[in-house]
Amino acid sequence: MSVIQPQLRPLQQFFRSGPMPCPYLPGRVERKLFTRLLGPYSAEVNSTLSRAGFRRSHDIVYRPVCPNCQACVPVRIPVASFAPTRSQKRVRRANGDLTLAEAPAAATTEQYRLFSLYQNSRHGESDMARMAMADFAAMIDEGRADTSLFEARDADGRLVGCMLTDRLTDGYSAVYSFYDPRQDRRSLGSFMILGLLERAQAEGLPYVYLGYWIAQSRKMAYKAKFRPLEALGRDGWFRLPNDPED
């Protein structure tokens, strides 16, 4: 009688980065615990680590392990109990002329032009502002784990926003988004998150993961506007207290 051996999975190796200046809080030092997404189990590993507070960038999944600092808080939106604020309802109405459609995770020159416009306007001193088309394509292609793009287009078909997303076993992860900075009044970043929430609800997925929220960082302030919001602490995920509705 032959015995079928169970399939063996390779061990997941983790590494710790060296100290680097924190990109969000001046004077702080950043260190990361990270691993690479490789092989047929990439999507499963990405889902498992997202629930543990990790975040994907290219083919790296990481979590801050900064000395003497816990400012980066993993957050997610519980889809079933999400309640849009008055301002978010206004965002929906203001963008009623836009469509948000899923596209394959493949970089295009149209996306790159919008990405460059966004980076040069909002993050002109960052490394991302110096990314060439090949670098942008690598950001989309490397580490794909059930990954897709959601494109926001106006009535004339022009691309005005784009969000790179991973579909997890329990929701969607908003990996990175960019949009036309000349259309600030539309609040396109919030519009795309609202659209991702609608997609998750339609698919019966319980969460939308937003990555890290940093209370002291203005760049991260928008995440706290989605209510209710869950954060990951020492004892697991818990619901943050709501602020008064705006």
C-alpha cells in the first residue's frame, strides 16, 4: 500500500531592516520586520499577514518594529457596519459622474502619467517622484497576490484616479492609490475607498484594510474619517471610538 505524503510548504523567512529615518514623524527612527511573497502561496501568506497587521509593497510584506515607538497602527473598516459621514455622502454625490471599474494589474502609460503628476504635486521630494515607467510597472507587477487595479474615469473616459488593491480571504487591502491633484474638490482618494467598500459589501467580504494610521501624521488623517474603524492592538483587533460626525 502506498502512502501519499502531505504537501510540504516552505518555511517563510523573516528579516529585520536596519534603522532608517522615519518618513512620517521627524526625528524618529524606523525599522521593519519583513518577508518576501514568493511562489504559489503568495496570496494566502499575504492574507494571513494582513490580518496580523502587515502591509505589502512590491513583493515585500512588512510591519514596523521601531524602537520605542508604536505610532503606526494597523486599521481596517468593518464593511457591514460602515456608516458614511455627511461629508462622505457629499463625496459620493460630487463624483456621481465618475465610474470606478476593476482592471488587470498591468501598468499602462496612462496610469504612469497620472502617477507622476500626483507624485510631483504631492510628494515632490520623495523617491517615488523620481520613479521611471519601469519602476512604476515593477510596483504594479512585483508581488502580485490576487491583485487588481480600480480605475476612476470621468464621463469623457479620462483616468482621474487609480487604486492598487489585493483581494484577501476576508476582504480587500488598499495597497496604494493616486489621483489627479488638480481635482482636490472631488476628494478622489476617499471616493475610491468608498467604492472599494461597496465592492467588498457586494462580494460579502467583511473588511477593507487601509494599512497604517498615525495619529500625529496629517498624511494619515483621512483614515480616521471612516467609521467605525478597527485597530490592531496587543489583544487583537478592537473598535476605535468614533468622533462626532462632521
